[in-house]
Amino acid sequence: MTYSVAVSGASGYAGGEILRILAAHPDIEIRTVTAHSNAGQPLIEHQPHLRSLAHLTLQDTTPEILAGHDIVFLALPHGQSGQYTDALGDTPLVIDAGADHRLTSQDSWDAFYGGAFHEPWAYGVPELLTDSGAKQREVLRTATRIAAPGCNASTVSLSLAPGVAAGVIDPSDIVSVLAVGPSGAGKSLKTNLLASEVLGTANPYAVGGTHRHIPEIRQALAAASGVAGESIRISFTPVIVPMARGILATSTAPIAEGATDVQIRDAWQSAYGDETFVHLLPEGHFPRTADVLGANTALMGLAIDRAANRVVVVTAVDNLVKGTAGAAVQSMNLALGLPEDRALTVNGVAP
């Protein structure tokens, strides 16, 4: 069976990456692409790397144009998806790459985003543990509405969920520092993302508990472990570095009393040992962002720092693939009953 697809926000980074992956998907027909200010222009003018989609023209983003497809992907700025999802009730599967349907708490939405609050959807991180002992993929298998994750949020959540769920780390004192590529901020022109502002420097932003992905991380870790969300405290500091795409997240947390080195490593090995797209590297090995470019993989290395009494997890993802579009397509595959890895690769691009 071939499924018809519409992709909104198709001239942006996330929309373009969704299209790149779907273009190689044997069960998908990309029928419609939409945008706002770029409507009426050929897609190829904004996504010149997508040569196989050169026949498509960007249309206006309206509920009427998005309707009538089997699947709709929304790759819109935060706070803009809800106005369309409310009008797409007859669409069999809708996947939102924005934040509008990620959070379960309206208080968290109001504090970090503001504007209209929309109902939470199934969270699009298949490998994430749930407090039932299963994985989030079981929820996604029956989902018709999916919220693709925030790239930083899913990276940190995958990094720490096994330790929190197994009780081998203390989630009340998590520290995460991330080196991130500016593509995660979208394609809009912003002074702080100009090449002259980014090249040759590292720029911290959203410091001091203000980043919008913090409540998403706390929510995911709570769902993975059954630990109350208010018991999970995280100091989260992202830093823009001069690479177009990628995230290298270094997350640490205190070792729980009595946890042995074997128990600690076994928590991560048990969680991810059979996963296709999340890999725990051998002891003493740590990932580079270069190893995951273009791939739907999360590579992580784990160290046990007994001198500081902390577990250290270093995780690398491509923010536009595993962090966004790859997670969205992986979740789509599950919802459609297709092989989970259809059109997705574990192989990166090098050099």
C-alpha cells in the first residue's frame, strides 16, 4: 500500500529533512508540500539537495490543502501547529514536529511557551522506557496523533532514562551540557545564528533553567521511571558550536547509594542492547557528532566517576534526523505497522 503525504513547513530545515527521508521510503508518495511566505515557489529553490522532488511547488499552509492525505507532517514553529491539528480530525495520521502536543502539563506549557495549550499526543521516541517496563514504541503502534520530540530533550532523556528507571542514579541532581549545531534553531534569519557570530566561537544560550526543553526532559524521565516529575531536577545548558548539525550531550547524575559499577552499566545495556538506533558503545569509548551525521542513530558512551560519585553519559545525535525527522518517520512506521527501520539508516556520512 502507498500512503499519500503532505508536509507543511517544507522550506525549513525540519521539513526538508522529513522530505529527504520520505523521498527514499517505498511506501510513501509525497503529494503536497506547503509553506507560508515561500508559497508559490518551487520546492527546489529552497531545498536544492532534494533533486527527486523538483517537480513539487510549495502551496499555502491551510487546513484545506493539508486535508485529504493519509499522513500529514507539521514542521512549523512552536505554537503554530495547533491551529491546523484541530482542523485535521479526518486525517488518519498526523505527526507534529513542533512542541504544541508534547507537554502533558498546561502549567509547564504556560511557563515555557505560552499561548493556547493543546492536548498531548503520543511521544515520538520509540526507544524511551515507560514505567510499565515496556518501550514507548508500544504506544506508537496504535497512535494516530504523534508528537515528534525536541532534539535536545530526546537526547538527554535517552541518555538518562535507563539509570533513572533502574534506580542507579539520583535524578534530583542532573547536569546536562550540550554542544549543538545552529540548525536546531530553524531557518529563520537571526543575528546570533549568522556565520560571523557562530564561526570560531562557542555561544551558550537559555542558561539558568530557561530552555524550553527542560519540562519535556522531566516529563520523559518521569514517564520512564514512575518518579514524580517534581523530584527530577536538571541544570541544562546548551551551547551553540560551529557545526551545521549535531548534538553532543554530556549528562551527569549522582550514583545512587549502593549501586555497583556492574549494575550501572547493565541498566543501559539492558535498555538498549537490542535497539537498532540507540547504541551503547564499549566501555571506554565515546561518540563524536561526525559519527551520526545523516543517520538515525544515538550513540552513547558511559563512564562511572567514583571520585565525583557521578555517572557520566555522553550522547551524539544528528539533531535533524534522530532528533527530529528520523524520530518522526520511525514513529510513523510503527503507527502504520511497517518495519520500524524503513527508509532509515544507521550509517552516517563521513568525512
